[in-house]
Amino acid sequence: MTTADTASDALVNLDETGLAEQLPADALARDIASALALKPAQVLHTLELVDGGNTVPFIARYRKERTENLDEVQIQAVADSAASRRALHTRKRDVLRLIAEQGRLTRGLADLILAAATLQAVEDLYLPYRPKRKTRASVARERGLQPLADLILTQSRAQRDALAAAEPFVNLELGVDSAEAALAGACDICAPCAAPSERCSGEKAVCVLG
């Protein structure tokens, strides 16, 4: 492994990425000015007015000396460009922070996020690190109820009493405080596997196992 590879794999935190909390006004103005073929000073003064709460029509009509005669379309373009760049910057910081908090932010990954030109590109990089959303079924699996769900789905008749079948799955430490709760959790797991007309419920479980 080369020195460059080692550096790329090194873990970093948010501060070490060098991304400022906010986009510097001067840099933002220069970037927008280049994209819109305007003067940096025009953009900077326009953003100061927009950020101050002034409306686009007001700025266009009464602040011509500040914007150097930008019209409403140009002023709106400046405002929109600033908003999109700020949103991208903020999301980059959020994603860098979230991955760093997982202890998985490498220098190489941070560099890719920093270089991303769109929000979608940032989200694509974050996707493998996004915490999976917990569902009722996933919680039930964490509570050890998958075997009971399998029993329901296979409609096994080895045990005819549904509550008796669920009793071994009661576990106070895992939050399963009764056979009824175990059945309900198992049904949360098996519901997506059943036909729409045969969604599992507590009563269905009793019927299947009974």
C-alpha cells in the first residue's frame, strides 16, 4: 500500500475536512459572478440586500446604485444561485458530520464529498452510510421473533395453540412481555410476505396456528 493509499484511508473528523461552517461571502460572490457573467461586487452587494430581507422588486427599483443596475431577472438568478450553493454546502457538512460520528469518514471519502457538485451526488455518497429506517418488522426481528413468523408463514400445525407457540418467545429484556406481544411482532414480520387479502393480524395468527 502506498503512502497516498494510507492517507486516503485515514479516518478524519468534520473539523479536519476543512469545510467552513458557512460559505465565505467573498468566495460565494466570486463563484456566482463567474457563473452569471457579473461582477463580484455586484453579486456581493445584491446578496447583502437579499439577505437583509429586501424583496427582488424593491432591490431592482430602489437599489440600482448598489447592484449597478441589475434587473429583477438577474437579481433573482443571484438569489437562487446563492440558495442552491448554500444548501449544497450545508448538506455536505451534515453528511460529513454524520459519517464522522459513525467513525467511518476517511480522507478519501471526505474529498469525494467535498468535490461533489450537486446535492444528488452528495446523497449518492452518503447512501451506504445512511442508517436504515427501523420498521415494526425489523424491531420484531431484533426481538427474536423471526422463527415464530416462519411458523405462521408455513402454517405449521405441530402446535395447535397459537399462544402456546408464542410463549417461548416471551423475553422481557427484549421488550416482548407476553405471548400476545410475541404474536403481534411475528405478524409484523410476516405481513409483507402474505397476499394483500391475507395480511397477518393477531386473529389471523390464532387462526393459522389454531
